[in-house]
Amino acid sequence: MPERSSTPKIAFLDVDGTILDHGRRIAPSTVRAIREARAAGHLVYLCTGRAAGHIPESVLEIGFDGAVTNGGAFAMVGDVLVHGETMPREELDALLAHFEEHDLHYLLQTNRRVYASARTRAAIQEHLAAARADKPEPQTSPQAGFSAEPIEDAPLDEIAKAVFFTEEAGAVERARQEFGERFHIVRGSMPLPGGSDGEIGLRGTTKGAAIDKVLEHLGLDRADAIGIGDSWNDVEMFEVCGVGVAMGNAAPELQELADEVTSTVLENGIFDAFARHGLVRADASSRS
């Protein structure tokens, strides 16, 4: 077992499927690992596709040194904004026309808020209710009370990211064919049996690009960074960080793109990865 590292490292952690069991639970060992690593002098950052205002309080109260949000559109070092970009209106208008033409449900994200139509909000609640029905254990889910602002109130000059979903297959590939040279489009992680969902940001707007901004601001090297995630928007994070770690619950194809695979989100995945790289002590008592 490796000893705790005396060289400060910086860890970037995805939220859903990495810290949170997709909105339901957080492993106690995850909380301990993050707090122990920070107490030892390492830096721990959130690195999520969520808007900053939609990160659950149960996650934020763990304590972090900063955050990359909206899939890389924004990055905070402490309370300092070191990176921020939004979609030009002509690009956003093209996306909105595509969503409407193909009758897709969609959400728009600003730095802090999420906007959706009443129809889309109802569809999300339906999917969440179905997911909860498959999980009979008591729910304390931050997503159980999901809410979004009315789409009519969306400030269209401040949109950083779009998310879309449909019960039909092939929507992500269709969007890539139409917009592949203009946008960064990846498969999402919403549970939609038989359907498809995706995330769209500007071309070049990725978690990896935002991590580079954070590292530059802090004067740290990529070799000092560890990125841990389970979604397709984590690929560029894996590429930028010195070590890219896929969660055990990630898709097998995604695991193949990481340097390592840790255990699953509720089976001490973050703790095991931190222990392997010396951010925490690898004793069993801290793991439970």
C-alpha cells in the first residue's frame, strides 16, 4: 500500500455517479477521503456538468477548494472565477431550432441556473419517479425535488450549456452530424431505456480545457492532477490529468479510455483511488 504522498496533488471529481449515486446517496468513505485529503494539504475540486446552482447541498457541505461546472464552461478557484464562457446567440439559436424541429426535450444552463419548459419538467419528473420505483430503499435524493426555471425566463445571452433527451434512439448521432464542427456533443447519463440524451457545449468547451485553466492559475502541472469520473463528459478530464480514473460503475467503453478503474460509487470508489495515489491513508477504519 502506498504511503500518504507528501507532494501536494489536485483531484478533480465528477458529481453524479462519482460522488453521488446519481442523486441518491454518498458513501461515508467519500466524505472522509475528501476531507482527509484536504487536511493533508491536497486540493480537491468538483468537476461537473451541473450548473453551479444545481450542485446538491449534500455535496457542497463536504467542502471543496473550487469547482469546474457546466461541463467546463466555468471554473472557480475558491471564490475567484478563472474561466467563463457562454454561447453566442447565433449558435444558441441554431441549437434551439434543432431541438424544436426534432421535438426534443431540452434544458438550458447558465452559470448558476437551469431552465426548461413545463413539458420537459414534467417528463423529467416522470423519469425520476420511474427511477425511484426501481430503488425501493428510502430516498433522500437531491434530484427527487428537481426543479428548473421556466424556459421563457431563460437569459439567452448567458447560456453556457444545453442538455437534450428523447425516447427515440439516435438523437445524439443526429446532432453530431448537424453540429459536429461547431459544438462539443457527448452522450448524457440520464436513465432512458430505449431513448437517447446528450450534452452540448461550444466546441473546445470541455472539463479538460477548464482544468488546464485552473492548473495554470494555480501554477500546477498536469502531472499533479487526478481526475475521477464515470460519464462521457469526463473523457477530456482523463486526457488532461496525469492520472484519469474511471469509476467501477462507468460504461466499459469509458473505462477503457481511463488510466485506471476504481471501485463503484458506493463501494469506496473515491477513497480507493485516493488511497492508491497517497492522498489518504489506506487503513480499513477510514474506509467504512
